[in-house]
Amino acid sequence: MAAPGKGLEGVVAAETAISDIDGKEGVLSYVGYDIHDLAPNATFEETCYLLHNLELPTEQQLDEIKEQLGREREPNDFVMDLMPQLAQNTAPMSMLRTACSASSANDPDGWDTSEEANYRKAMRLIAVFPTLVAYYDRLRNDQPLVRPDSGLSLAANFLYMLKGDKADDAEARIFDICLTLHADHTMNASTFAARVCAATLSDIHSAVTAGIAALKGPLHGGANEQVMRMIKEIRNLGGAGKARDYTIDKLRNKVKVMGFGHRVYKTEDPRATHLRRMAKELAEKSGDGSNYEISQEIERAVMDEKGIYPNVDFYAASVYGYLRIPTDLFTPVFACSRVSGWTAHVREQYADNRLIRPDHAYVGPERRSWKALSQR
Ligand code: SDX
């Protein structure tokens, strides 16, 4: 068991009004609205508005944010010139980290750091991320770019640009719910990274770039991709009938099973509840339940062996797989949602800022005198 406070466990790093978690009860809320109310009812555009304005939008306000997100979907020319090289030479999350940073170059608001300019920059980042991910995939597969359709929701437009045809309403709605489920999560590692950067009064693009860099790791946002690789490995071994032994073997060899466990939740991650249900729905719709069945066997084995629950990444993998999103785009898709939370937290940090600079516990050698080279 980790030493108390290691990894800042249990340390309150900042006050926030954007989201809250009760890890014991398994409750997640955005500005007071329970995720179990938001998932079935909210669109991702409503969620973006809520995180940034701390209120649900009126019909007029929702129309305005949909129009604003709809018109800002194309990357600027500087970024577009980079995309072919990024598509051929970089991994997806490296592309996103680079393209996010590069998109500050020609931002219409330049280096204006006013509250109004930062809100516009936040909307531009939320709008452009799905296009960057879809263009990256089209370019690396030598497929023609599918330009954004401003008439589609952010969720439906991503699936359209990625696949080249309009997703059916059920799939588009499931992906829309995934975006709301992944949008924010209090002081997770990538949001904290973004806030630390913002607290130095660095710019919003730099802070979001820091968030992307942190999300990339397999202990954080990178887990969903690892989950799908595990599912594929089990499929190759023979499918659901092999899942239990495979999982128990990993656990008994002290290998972490990706998609399980959480620093805060000590019961089911409420997001997993919705993702499990949607994975089941998509499995039935597709007529191929194997990924879902394998997931269920893994879940049962981890619970029986370690009493650990699935987190947001576990069933997200099956959902994205059934939506025919390439496995190495799972984490970039997470970023397409979490950029809404990152930018909301960055603006909240700017609004009531103090440099984030924690203390340390020194465990190195006692103070000692200099030794000349000849004496070492
Ligand atoms: C996300 O923080 C957030 O909010 C993140 C996130 C968000 O929305 O932003 O929720 C998104 O990042 C979800 C987590 C995705 N990562 C994974 O699925 C990777 C696998 N999970 C583990 O690495 C782990 O559970 C963490 C990193 C998520 C949490 O790690 P902690 O709190 O540091 O827990 P730990 O590593 O100290 O483990 C505590 C115990 C240990 O057992 P003992 O050694 O005490 O016997 O639980 C065990 C661990 O071995 N354990 C696991 C496990 N996770 C914890 N054992 C096997 N498989 C696992 N996945």
C-alpha cells in the first residue's frame, strides 16, 4: 500500500465549483448535477456550457454555444500544414499535443489573456480537437478529408468526419453520452497538470498541452487503449472462456489490469454503469457480443480476486470498439471530451489564482562538503 500522501493522495490541491466526487458513495456531479441525470438527458454541448458557465444553458444560450462550436471546427492553416507530417510520423496523442500547441500560433485572439478571449479560445479548442483526430486518421490512411458539417452535433460530426458517413442516431447519441461522461473529474492528473500550468499565468494553450501530455499515460487516459489490447489478446486466445484464467494470472503475477481501480472511487465508478449498459446495447445491436462477454468475464474475475471495480476506461474501450473507432484513437477521444473540463478549470484557476507550489520531504544524503575531483 502506498505511503500516506504519496501521489498527493488525500491532499486538497484546489477549490473548484466545476465537479465533485464522493468516492465512498460512487457519486460524480458537474456543478451540482448528478452524472446519472446528465448522462441520459444532457448533450455534450449542454455539458460544455454547464462546465464553463456553472449553469445549464437556456434554449438561446444552447443555440449560441452550438453555433460557436459549429463554426470553429476547422484547424487554422498553420496547423493544417503540419497535419500530413504528424499523421505519418507521430502517435495520435503526440499529434494532439503538438497540434494543440501549434494552434496557438494563429489564434484570432492572439496573446490576449482576457476572460472573454480565454472563453473564445476554450471554445475553439473544444471545437477543433475532434477534427484534428479525424483528419489524422484520414491522412494516415490516405483517405480524403471529410470536412466538418456544422449542422451536426459535435459527437455526430466526429463520427462523420472519421468514417465518411453519417452515424445512425443511436450510435451518435451513445458517443454524445460518452463525451459527457468523460468531460470532467475534479483533480485528476491531467486537470491538475493544466491547473499547475495555468497557475503560473501561462497561456491556455500551454495549460491544455500540459493536460494532454498527462492524459497520455497508461495509468490515466491511456488505459482505455490498453483495455482493448487486452480484450483482443483474450479473443486471440479463444474468447470469453479464456478471460477468467487470463485475468487471474495477471493479478497473481502482480500485473495491473487496465481499466480497474481508482484513486478516489472505492465503489463502482458511476460512469462505468452507463458505459457498461451502452457496451451491452451496442453488442446486441452489432450481433457480436464477444467483446462485451469478454469484458464481463474480466470484470467478474477482478472483483472475485481483488474486489476492485471497473473505472471509466474499462467499458469505454468496448463502446469505442463497437463504434468502430480505431484503438489508438481511444485516448485522443478521451481528450476531445476532457478538453472541456481542462479549459473550464484553467479559467477557474485564472479567476482566483495563486501559484501552485507544494512542499517536499527531503530523503537525500545529509548536508556534506565539496570534494575535489582528485578526492572522489
Ligand atoms: C482515469 O483520477 C481520475 O479521476 C482519473 C480518471 C478521470 O476521469 O480523469 O478517472 C480517469 O485515469 C481512470 C484510471 C485509469 N487507469 C487504469 O485503469 C490503470 C489501472 N489502474 C491502476 O493503475 C490504479 O488503480 C490507479 C492508477 C487508477 C489508481 O492507483 P492508486 O490509487 O495509486 O492505487 P495503487 O496503485 O496504490 O493500488 C492500490 C492497491 C494495490 O494493491 P496492493 O499492492 O496494496 O495489494 O490496489 C491494487 C494495487 O495493486 N490495484 C490494482 C489495480 N489498481 C489498483 N491491482 C490490479 N489491477 C489494477 N488495475
